[in-house]
Amino acid sequence: MKFGGLQKTSLIDFPGKVSSVLFSVGCNLRCPFCHNGRLIVDPKPPFLSDEDALKVLRSRKKYVDAVVVTGGEPAMNSDLPDFVRKLKGEGFSVKLDTNGFYPKVLKECLPSLDYVAIDIKTSLKKYSLMGAHDTSSLLTSIKMLIEGSVDYEFRCTVVPTIVTVEDILKMGETVKGAKRFAFQQFVPGGTLDKNFNNLKPYPAEVIRSFVEIMKKYVGEVVLRI
């Protein structure tokens, strides 16, 4: 694997843990509101190899107890399962952030993971806005987590026009029976599509109304605004 960045310390990316965050390069989706465009479209070196990343993480052991692998889309890499096994072997708790479109790789990773976060961008029919016209693989990953034993959350960045009340209802049906769902505020600026740079985020009360809807479908709803 190769990584486009490493955040040495984070207090927010892994619930309840101090973590380092690795950012993989490349993604199968093109979300117009993405803030990591430099990792997705023609990423530029220098890159960090998996072995170099492990060396840095070993040196951080006295400061962090967990590693988050995010992107881009980490599960695009067939060697991700081997890498997370190495992280687990080093004694780290491991969290994977993924868009859910690579269920086979996710399944291989699960024995080495302590937490998984799958992004639910919007209702399934609107995934075409992100460049995905077949969401069957996402549904497979959702089912895998709901029926599995690894701790997880589904999460949504509430982007106006991408996520509406009608979408929330459909998303609730998609993840019905899930353990946990998290809503995150959209922050304009630096987006892949420049038309989203100045898009006004939803007011807090609108997002809280989304929370009330989602409570009907899942066990716990987390609000991160």
C-alpha cells in the first residue's frame, strides 16, 4: 500500500481512543463534496509505503494506542488485509473507514479490525451523483457489519442537495436494524467540485430533525456538529 499522508495524533477519529490516521490514495467514487481531492485525483508524491508507515507508528506507540486507516478508499487495495494484520500484530487497535464498495476486502480485514465506519452518502438511487450506478456491493458490506461481531457505525455527512429528508427516510430503510448511525456536519471549502465550496451547511436544528428520523431505524444515533 501507499499513503498520501499521516496524522500523528487524533482525539476524534477513533471513538474513545487516541489514534494516528493514515490516508490512502485513490478512490472509486467522485463525491463532489469531498475534501480529500488531492488524494483521489492524480495524487502526487511523496508517498509513504506501508513499511515506512509502520516505522513511524512504532515510534508513536507511547502516544497513541490505535490506528485509523482512511482515504481515499483503503479497500481498493488488495493488500489492505495484510497491512491491518500487521497493525494488529504491533498491538494497535485498528479502525477502517470505507465507502463499503469492496466487501470481499472488508471481509478479509474484519478479523484484524476493532471498529469499522462505512459512509452512507445518501439514498441508494442518488449514488449516481458520486459516480456509482450499482450499489449492490455496498448493501453486502452493510449486511456484513449488521450481522457481524466487529463494532461499527454507519455515518453520513449531511450535504444540502445531496441529503434531504426524503433521502434520510430511504437511508434509514437501508441500514434498518443497525447498531449505530452518525451524522456529521458538512464544512464548505476545498471541495472536489468547486460548486460546493460556498454551499451553506444545514442549520443544527435541521440535522437534529434528521437524528429523530434515524432513531426509528437504528439502535443509537450520534450527532457530530
